[in-house]
Amino acid sequence: MVDLLIRNGTVLSDSSLFQADIGISHGRIVAIGELSSVRARREIDASGMYVSPGFIDIHSHDDLMLMEDEPYLPKILQGITTVVTGNCGISAAPFNEKNSFFLMQNRAVLGELSQMRKECSWNEFLEIISSAPLCTNILPLVGHGNLRTMVRGCNSGPLSQEELSSMESLLEKIMKRGCGGLSSGLTYPPGIFASFEELNSLCRVVARWNGIYATHIRNEGNALTEALAEAVSVAVDSGVSLQISHFKSAGHNAGKTLESAIDLLESARQKGIELFCDQYPYTFAATTLTSLFPGWMHEGGMSAFLGRLEDPSSRKRAEAEVGRRNPIWEDSVALCGWDRIFLRNASFPENLPFVGASIAQSADSMKKSPFTFLCDFLLAEKGRATMAMDLVSEESLRTIMKLPFVFGGSDGLPVPGVHPRLCGSFPRILGMYVREEAVLSWTEAIWKLSTGPAQRLGLKKRGAISKDYIADIVIFNPDTVRDRATFQDTHLPPAGIEWVLVGGTVVVEEGTHTGVTPGKILSREG
């Protein structure tokens, strides 16, 4: 007798496809094979479907949404059973009264809690998450931005030894509690102000605890290779395990740049550096609208940024830099143009007509220059606005997807209406890039979406359909699985994800959440 028996399915692993039944008891896989004589308290008929290890979203921004009183469904409905939070240098904790502004100014990335706290230590964050209704498991990273703003605010300049030691001490305590590692967002404040020495010192702490360093590098466009070289150098000097977040070569004519970047990464791996990347399966990127401005505009935080937008001399200086392919910072206007940058949300009624339109279209309708319109729009929205950018070519996306060291990830922003990748990324890979276009095989996809990330993150007994493994399992229809979310309706759930188990508990049944929430906090091991 077993608790649950999955019958008649095709088991999909990272190396093979085979017919087998799967017996599950006490949350673990206890038998695989021809199990017609085995009795079960419950059975699932998986005829015509693939049975896969649960997917792992190695790059999410679900932090605050998972702390709410209601279950958060966008990931579990995709077959994702574990999410890695705290990416791009921004995490739900720690923060205090000194740097609570940091979470507020990043509401466009993390969303916001219905009841915001004045402060939250890492231990308090773990307590909140432990009692939250989690559909998925969670492995949190801590954001470099959180640590830096606690000692320096959103100010530039090298840290004092006292400030750096304070960050290292706090990071050490957090890693001791099982944190998966450190993330950085080096195109956003305050990461844009971080020095190589600062990052290197912190990564030494992470390396001592076998954590990973996940970095949104300084430049994904005209200085991509230089930005990657910095990240690799941090890994070499500190010994940390390196994860390049949402790897891309921005710009539709970036073929040679991408070729050089791949050569650099492959060379580093051949030298023994532990290095992987992740990627979301869309040519459109999405991020904060304020990131279109150079670093000096962000000095002092959001209030100072908005003050500079109102100051004619600061506006003039910024306008002279935006769109000029500045070698120091990533200039998205230069990479894709005003006509390929689209506004994705607005808080005030007078700005709602611009949502979905490009900055070029919106500016023309108001008889303003694109830069003037951008400044006025951000002032009206108090800086909280997002954009989507037609940023990369389909060819470069597929080239990166084929690389054996690139995992799948959503990079989903929980703010409604921003980007379909929040709800569609993993089914899109399976439906479009595996079944329809054969960019990947089914087995290659499962390694990228489950087995590889589990090994990478030190998640023991996960990421495979194997005896004694934890029963994080997704059952999907290979003929119908696909993403349905669009830029017009970003929260549409996917098709073809029929059943999802977390720790042997059925969380999704025939595409619908069952109401149970068996997820828990995981710790990195080894």
C-alpha cells in the first residue's frame, strides 16, 4: 500500500523517456516501474502525459507575494515547485527604518505587501515565510542592495572598512541561517555604486558557506563582455559559485557581442570556475522605467532622483547622456530606441492612456520630445513605473537557450500588467521551444528546468524522478502544454500543466489549485 500511485505515465528525466508507474509514500518516491499489483490510497491516471520532476525557478521576484495571507499561484500553475527569491540585489529582508525606502522604491519589482512593516530582520522574514501559505518551496537569496543601504543608504563612493565589515558580519549571520547566497543588481541603485572590492569581499563570505552569487551584471548591451569579465573576476578571486542572471545580449544587432560573451564564459568554465546562467524565454525585457537614467541621477534614492527630474540643469545633463551609447552604464534607449520601449503601468488616471504605448508614440501624442515625456511621466507617477523593451533578437535568444550551462527562469515581476513571463515562462519553453521548434529536446529541457538547478543549488533528493527522492512532481500534456499569458493579459494561466505535487501533496489537480499549501523554506546544502 502506498499513499499515491501515478499510473500509465511517461517518465521524463534529464537523460531518458520511459513508461513507468510511480509510487509515493510519506512525501517521497518509493517505487518506480510496473506497479499493477500495488494498491494505493489514491491514484492518478497519467495516460498520454509526461511525468517530470518539479520545475525550479532559479530567478524569481516573488519575495513579498509569498509573505501574503493568500496563496500565490502564478508559479505553481506552471509546474514550478521551488522558487529562488531575492534576485537582482533586492530581497524582502533585511531592512530597517534607515533603509525601508529601498523596498518602497522597488515596489515595481517586488510588488508590495498589503501591510508593510517598518523593519524586518532576516530571522523575522524566515518566521513570516514559515507561517505563510506557500504553494511552492522557497530558497531565498539576500540582496546586496538591502545590505548596502543599511550601512550607506543610496549613496555612491567606496565603503569605509567599518561599513564593509558591518555588511560582512550581517551576511555571515544570514548565510548561517541557510540562505542560498547573495544577489546583486549592478544596473540599479545602490548596486550601480558598488566597487569590485566590495563585491569580492562579500562573495568570500558566501563562498565559505557554499552559497551562490547571482548577479544582474552592469551592462547587457554595448559593454556586455566587460561586465561579464568583472563577474568572472569576482568568482576567481573569491572562490564563489557564479550565476549570471537573465543572460542576454541586448540589441537586435548584437551577434558579435554575444559570440565574444559566450567565448568568455566557456573559457572561464574550462578553467574550472563554477559558472552558470539563467534565461527567460522572451525577446522583450521588463524592468523599472527609472533605469533609463545614468547612475548619478540615482544618488540619494528616489526622492533625490525625482528632485533632479524637476531641476532644469539636471534634466539637461541627463538628456545629453541618454541615448548616446555611454560606455559606463547600460543605455537601453541607445540599444533599442524610444519606439521599442513600452510603458506597462500607471497609477494615476491621466496616465492610463499611455499604458501599452511606446514612449515615442506617447510623446508624439503629447507633442513633447521623448525625453521630456519620460521625465514628466515619471514625476507624475512618483518614480514607480515599469517598461517593457523589445531588446533582443529571437536568434540570440535561441543561441543562449542551447548553451548547456543555461537554466530556465522567469524573472517574473509580480506587478499586474508588466510582462507575461511571470505566468508563462516554463510552459512557453516546453510548448514553443521544445515541441514546436525543437530548439531543445524534452530531456534537455528537463535538465535546464529541474535537474540542473537542483544540483546547482545543492537541493538534495530533488530534481529527478528517482527512488527515495522527494516527490516534487509535475504531470503535463506534451501535446497541449503552452503559455497563454500575453502583454494584453499577463496573468492568464498556462495550458497543459495538469497535476503538480509538492512533497507528495497534490497542489494542482487538472490545472486547478486544490487549496493546499505544503511549501516550505529550503536550505542550500553542500
